[in-house]
Amino acid sequence: MRSRKTLAFTSILGLTLAMAACGGGDDSGGSKSINVLIAANTQYPQEQQAWQKSIAEQFRTQTGADVKWETFASANDELTKIQTSVVSGSGPDVYAVGTTFTPTAYSTKAFVTLGDEQWKQVGGKEKFIPSALGISGPDAQNQIGIPWVGRPFVMVYNTELLKAAGIDKPATTWDELTAQAKKLTTGDQHGLAVAYKDNFDPWKFIWGMSAQAGNPIVDGRTARIQDPAVQKAYQTYFGWLATDKVVDPAAVGWTNSQAIAAFAEGKTGYMALTSALATKALDAGAVKGKWQFALLPTVPPGATSRPANGVEAASILSGDNLLVADYSRNKDLAFQFVKLITDEPAQLEIYQQLGQLPSNAAAAQSLQSDPKLKVVVEAQQKSVATPFSGAWADVQLALTNAVVQSIPDLSKGSISTATIDGRLADAQKKAQSALDRAK
């Protein structure tokens, strides 16, 4: 997908008030429809369409209004949609944005800050899992994000292949994972499935490994991408394909859904980054009855134990928040929609259809009896929020772009330390620039 140059948020912030008249006004004269922006589910597109149709019918029954759906396919698309809507003062009424993009959306001042009235409209804060509110805003008094679904990240492993290789339990350190992957790699069987070309996955590895090593990547107003911990993270991540040879060479072009599909064929030891969303695909594949979830390693590469300043970071605090645009003329309808899809029945419906974990406390409690979800729930409890900074989206994209730029090198089978360092220098410059603008 063609990359787009991101707009400076300083410009957006200045334009937001100037353009407010274009999209301002209450919902009293609005049409009987709302526009909702969500991520396109490339793994289960038909199921997503069925869910959208079901929710739209329920909403029409409740309110008489229609839902018009819009989707985005990548982090770049997500960021661009937020930016252009803020500048124009028009666009979706409700946004479902990734948790890591909530700070960026907050920095635009273009979304409704949730007071007692708004929380009451959606059923009250108490209906949500407390941890799910961890990245709704910079503090409890300034929140824009209503938790919708959770996606804590875990690994999945093939129980039969690990047993055949004499591996008693899944790896708990990144070095141990690499060693086990080497043991599992033979012939057309590979130790790891990794989605190198995914739009969302790569930076999560880098952030996790770096945080576990004691380097937060963003330290206040300072970017720390040119750090030995980050370099080691990229070397490890690229090394699985380029030097350790534990990944199918075709993985250089895989998205997350393609990596899951490859694992589901039964000839891969581990899928290195997945979530409960994978359950349906796994049970439909050759690994049915032969897979289990495990926590991602929490000890950084090159270490046998986490340093004193390291963060456990089993997963990023991951999922989607629902935001209502301040320019919307249909705010009451928007909050009715939010209530509908965060109530227990709809939360269980999206889990059954798409594997998205509920943010609704009652719905989550009802799933506790599923043994396969025990590790996923543990990952959710051990998840760590990314920095609440308006610059984080640009930092995240800088980390991902370092991988995107490296795909041609990986396709040829190798990548040098000097090349990695050069790309980290570029990422550092872009990330720091974004942090400076966010001041």
C-alpha cells in the first residue's frame, strides 16, 4: 500500500477550532443514520460482514436509524482518516481506533470528552473491565475512549511438534524461543511463523523486547530508538529469518492471517504473535486439538532473566476503543450505538463471530470457563499500556517502517547491522520530531 506522509499534529490542532463550524452542531437535526469507522478484518471478512449486518439490524430496531460502515486497512489509513476528518470537521460519527492510537486522537481535541452523562448513556464505567480503561485518556477526568474489545497478544504452539522435539514446555525467554525454534526446524517443518509484512505486527515485537530490557522507546519527551536494546530487538526479529533460518522464507511476504494459516497447516512449532482471534482458524486447520496458547517471552533477547529496570510486558494493552466525534450532529445516536455494541449480548456475539475478547465485565466473566482462554486472560492482566502521547502513532509507524524498508533485504536472505543502524537513525529522527511537535 502506498505510504502517505503524515500531517503535523500542530497544524491539525490549529485547524480543529477553525473548522468546527463545518461539522459542529448537536444531533437534534441530524439524519437518521450514523457513520461508523472500524478496521477491516482480513482474517474473517465474511464473519465481519455478518456481524455488521446483525448489529445494523439491531440498531435499526432499537432506534429506527441506519448504520453506514467505513473500514480502514492499515495503521497509515487509520491515522490518515483521523487527520483528514479533524481538518475537514466532518467524517464518521463513531471511530473504533486501536488503543495505541487513542492518545493521537486525544491530542486532536476533536472527540467528546466523557463526563458522567456520557458514561451513563453507555451503561456506566462499572460495566467495563477496569484494566480496559487503562488507555481511555491521560487520566480519569480526561477520557475519550470507551473500551470495546480486547486483543492481548500471546503465542500459539503445536503440542505434538514440541513433544516430538523433546520440548517439555513453551519458551519463556526470547533466546529460549530461538533455541527451541532451531530444534523444531527440519526439512519443510519450521520453528516459527512470523508475519513480516503485516501492517500492525512488527513494532509490537520491538516495543516488547525493548521494554523488557528496560528501554521504554519513549522516555517522557525523548525518543530512545537508537538504543542497544532496540538494535538487539531488530537483530533478533530479523535474525529468525535471515540468520537462524527458523522461519519459512515465504514469511517475508506474510500478513498475520497468512502466518496463522501457515501454522494451522501443522508444520510449524510456534506462531510468534497472535490473539484469541486465531481460535476459529486454528480449529478449522490441521492443528485442531493439537495447539495451545502460551504467554509471549518476557525476558529480553541476550538475557536469561529480566533486568531490574525491565518491564514484564507480556503484551501491549491491546484492543479497540470507541470514540465519538465532537463534530457529530448525531451524538445521542452515536452513544446509543456505543451502548449497543458494548452491552453483554453484542460483546458475546463479536467474540463468537470474530474471537474479539469482551471489554464488558459480565461478558468476560462468562468466558472464564474456557480453558483455552486462561493464558489469554493472564496476558490481558499483564498487558502494559504504550505511552499516552499524541506522538505515539508516529513513533509506532517509524518502528514499523524500519521493517517495511528492510523487506527487500530480507527477501535476498540477509541484512547487515549497519543497514539496521541506518534505519534506526532515521526512525529516531522521525520519532523525536513527532514528540517535539506534540509539545
